[in-house]
Amino acid sequence: MTATTTVPKTPKRRSGGVRLFLRQVVAELKKVVRPTRNELITYTSVVLVFVLAVMTYVSILDYGFGKLVLLVFGS
């Protein structure tokens, strides 16, 4: 019988590394479409109205549950 020796494999180096990553990031950023001023104002308004609506809903629930707890447990 002959003894076999195994040679450890050296890990393959990734080609490009950080430079490749940065090139890909720049390429992706060039694809980004920035909103126009009117679109930005519209999107911001929609978000603010939605947040205001959710705040109102949660405030009403909080007030109602607070009154309910006081009614049940007394004060």
C-alpha cells in the first residue's frame, strides 16, 4: 500500500475585489431615477397625511381604552 498525501487547496482569489464592488455600486447608482420636484412634494404630502391619519386613529383608540379601563376598574 502506498501512502497518499492530500495537498490543501488554496482558496481562489476573487477577481476585482473592492474595485469591482465600487464599479458595480457606481453603475447601479447611475440607474437611479430621481423624482421631480412635483413628485417629491406629492409623495411627501401622502406620507404626512397617512402618518397624521394613523396618529389620529391610535390616539382615539388610546383614549377609548383609557376610559374603558377607568370604567372597569374605577377611579
